[in-house]
Amino acid sequence: MGVVDEVKERLDIVDVISAYVPLKKAGRNFKGLCPFHTEKTPSFIVFPETQGWHCFGACGTGGDVFTFIMRRESMEFGEALRLLAGRAGVELEPRGEAEALAGKAKERLQRLNVLAAEYFHYLLVNSPEGAGARDYLSRRGVSDETRGGFQLGCARNDWNALGSHLTAKGYSWADLVGAGLVVEREGGGYYDRFRGRLVFPIRDVRGHVVGFGARALDDSLPKYLNSPQTPLFDKSSILYGVDQAKDAIREQGLAVIVEGYMDVLLAHQYGRRNVVASMGTALTDKQIRVLKKLTKRLVLALDPDAAGEQATLRGLEAAKEGFDYRAVPVPTRRGLIRYQEQLDADIRVTTLPAGQDPDEVIKADATRWDALIAAALPVVEYYMRTLVGKFDLASPKDKVAAAREVLPLIREVGSSVERSHYVQELARMLRVDERVLLQEMEGKSQAQRASPGAEERLGRLSSQHGLNTDAEKYVLVLLHRRPDLLALMNTGLSGLGLARLGAEDFAQVEARALFELMVRHIERYNGLDAGRVYQEAEPHLHHALDEVLALAERAACLPDEQTELDALRCALRLRQTHLLRRNEQLRYLLDDAGAEGDAEARRRWEAMVQRIAVERSIVDKANAERTSLRSLRSGTIS
């Protein structure tokens, strides 16, 4: 028995989830309010018999005890495994020597950061040297409670204050350099990185201090100084305040992104706790990956100047890259249905009053801030407003450039009525015929969907050359051999009106974790490097990854056409078994509703069973009729 199975055997999912969600017995199962979105009617169901859970409400997601902890605690697989193994009393195998040393080094840096944060905070609260920082915070309206809640601090205007304090506790200068707290002089010796500044401890989503930001209290430059890149601190992947904002973001289903530390402090102080900061930079795809575990709705509220506008535009691009896409049906002029991908997120931009930062707006009138967030513009409208200053709309060349920038955004809008409205508005701005823009948009969409391919029909899951394995593992084998097959499988499913292949399609914990890791690599690096994947994979995934790599060598002899057929067949099979699992869960709920005489619940579950039946019929038909590779890859069905 593997360590994952042993953990699952020792833990009861009801006990684990009950620590986070109040559950009520409902027949053979348990139900409660979903912890991942706001709802009044319980749609979150835990199934003791299968040790699974599913949200039948807005989330539409589910899984096992590992997926719950990963999502609730914003953890990667390895972190969730260590947490649950500790609860289950399962001893994990020792990591390799290099990994163990790296882990110990990170733990040492973590302790150093905690001590530094405590030291800085003590100076702010108690020392005469902290008077300047205290006065500054008072002028900015930051209360004592907020100072304590965010553990704000200050650094003495001394070259060796922090270094001397920490080395006296037994840490080496090399440790302090590794944590980014001191800087090594070229001629020898060390000095404190942060001196005479207000200090902001920066925490990750779980509340661990990973670095520091510091603001000058005089005319010193730079005005703001951050920790350097360390094993703990990567500025591009951290959002200031996310540890304190995550619960409010989940509850409200909305994250508001601002630029600076003060913006977050004042927002939280005035009860707007769903606010986080990108720390003075444009939003990045790594930061989006943190946020999308919490919500699909974002509002960008960056400073209203030229730099802020450019940061907003770059942030919008990162948001588009970081979020997933969904397949939506679009009627054609011939009365057929085609499916195109649209962004599975609601991203908006609010325009702040000229000359005012978010913290100033909130202090002056918090209700005005609420109104600005509520009136935030959809991405398309914001882009269209920036066109006037960005392009010469009287120039034919600039008209083309403007249309090419905005039309892809309009195509991603879910509502056909909204798409039509935006096309009309763009046609008015550019003074061109609306039909020309529609042709440009539809033509580009078809060109992106179409791709040349073999006309073979879908084959069976390959059993050639020792490759007779389950579909979950075989998908990983195929992705390792040809990362481009991820797009092919998603296009195939989208062409049938089905969602893209996702982690929920995998029942095995290790396969699910490896799939997510591979997808991240494919999206980030446009390919897969076996060494890099192995390095980033948790040690407890190495055995499963070794199997995948061994099978991938055998798959190297398969022709490309066979590989593509196998990939599409696997995608269909995974979706088929996923729907069967969902259907089984709903049958449990139908039985319980019948036993309890709950007619309303029974109607609800029956409606879901019917929806799943529609999807199952599509998949079953595709499998039975061996839908052609070309029709699946084209993204169209009749």
C-alpha cells in the first residue's frame, strides 16, 4: 500500500472536512454550505461511502480528502500530503539528502524571518527610534490595531542593528545573507539591508513570513525596498495581504487588487478585507494562480496615472493567461452549433479619481470605494476606452491595430448580446462597417480552431508495445512524449461541447497531481522538460513519475497519428468515467431525498442527473461512432 492510500485509509473524510465546514447528516451522506463560494442553500455534499466530496452549486468541483485540503489551504500536493500524513500518524519516507538539506535550509530561513519580523515590530511599538515610523503611520491614518494585525515594524538607522541581534541568537552571517536580511560588502563584512525604514512583513497565502518590504521615512532612494529573491521570496508570486484577505475573497467571491501596502492596510482597517496588493508591479501569472484558487472574479484598482494604466494592461494580460477557458456553444449562420473557448473568469477594472490612491479614497468615504468597485468596467470596455489615447483612430493602419487588439477580447465575452454591443461600439469608434468587424472576428476564430490533422477515426486506448495501462497514466505518458497533445485533447472535448480536461477527470491522487504539474509546465514553458518536472515533483510522486517515464520510452515508437488518436480516446474515456462517478453520487442523493420525502431536493438532483445524462450521451456517442479526428479537432459539431 502506498503512502497516499495509507493516509486515506486512516483518515475519514467526514472528520477532516468537519474541521472546516459544519456538516449535517443527510441520509447516508453529509451536507453543508460550500467553503469555496457564498451560498445560502447547502450544496456541498460529503460521501462517506466513497470518501469523496462535491459541490453541486456554483463551484461544480469535487474530489477526495487531498483535493479538499489543497483547495481549502491553498496547498500543493506535497504540502497537503505532509499535513494529512501528520494527522493520520503516517511516517513519510525520508527525502533524498539534497532535498532534506534544502528543506532544512528553508525552515531555517523561515525562523529567521519570524525573528526579524518580531524584532522590527518591537522597535516600532516600543523604541524611541520608532517614533518617526509611528508618526508617519498616524499621519496616514493607520490604527494601532492594524499595525499589530499586520505586524508592522521599523528598522533602526544603523548598519548592523539587525545583523548583531540575529547573530547573537546563534545564526551565521551566511544565514542572514541567504534570507536577504543583510548584504555582503565587496571588501568584506556585512550590513543590514533595511535601515531607517518602516517595515512591512510579507506573508504567503498560509501566513508564513517570506520577506519584507520597507518604505523610506525621508528622501532616501529607493522610496520602497523589498527583500531580494530567496528560496522563500519571489516577488512575482506573492500578493501582499493575501493571508488575511483569503477568507473574505472566498466569502465575497471577489478579489480587489491594488498596488501598495498602504492601500491594503487602510482597506482592511475599514472593513474591505478582500483587498490584496501586487506590491507596486503589474499583476503576474504566478499571482493569478494564487488568486484563482480563491475566486474567478477580479477587480484591478491600480493608480490612475500613465504607469498605473500600463500596469493595469499588463495585469489584464497576465490574468487572461492565468485563468482557464471554457467551451461555450455558438450558433452558426447555417443553424449549426460550434464551440469556442471563452475566459472562465470575470475580470474588471475600476477607474480611480484623478490624483487619489485607493487608501485616500477609502479614508475619505469607504462607501464611495464600494461604489467604484461595483461600477468596475469589464475588460473590453476598459480596453476600448484606452484606444483613444493609444491609437490614431483616423489612421487606417491604427484602425486595424486597434481592431486586432480588441476583437479577441470581445470574442471571449460569454453573452452574445454583450458581444454584439461591443462590436457595434467598436465599429462606431473606428467608423467602420460593423459587418467587417464581425467577419474579421469570426474568421480569426475559425482559423484558430482549425488545424490540419489525420482523417483517421478515434482508435482504442493503445495496448501496443507493453503500453496496456489505465487511461489516467496513459494521458501522462502521451503528454510527456508530446506536450502539444494537451491542446488537441482540449480542442476535441470543446468540439463536443464539453469542458477542457481537468484535474477532476482523474480519480487517482498521484495521477491528478502529476497532471496538474505537467499542465503548469506546458503552459509556462510551452513544453515539458523531464528533468525540471522531476525536480519540481514531490518526492512521493517520483515512483509514479518513473513509471510514466518508462512507459514514455516505449511509446516513442508509436506513429504520430496513432498517438493523436490515443490522446483523444483517453480524453473521452477520462470524461466518461468522471461523469459515471458524478452520476453515482447523484443517485445516492436521489435515494436520500426519496427516503426523507424531500420533493424539492429530489427535483434538484433529478435535474442534475438529466444534465449529466446529456453529457454522457455525447461522450458515449463519440466513443461508439468513433467520431472522426478531423471533426473533433475542428471544434465544430452538427
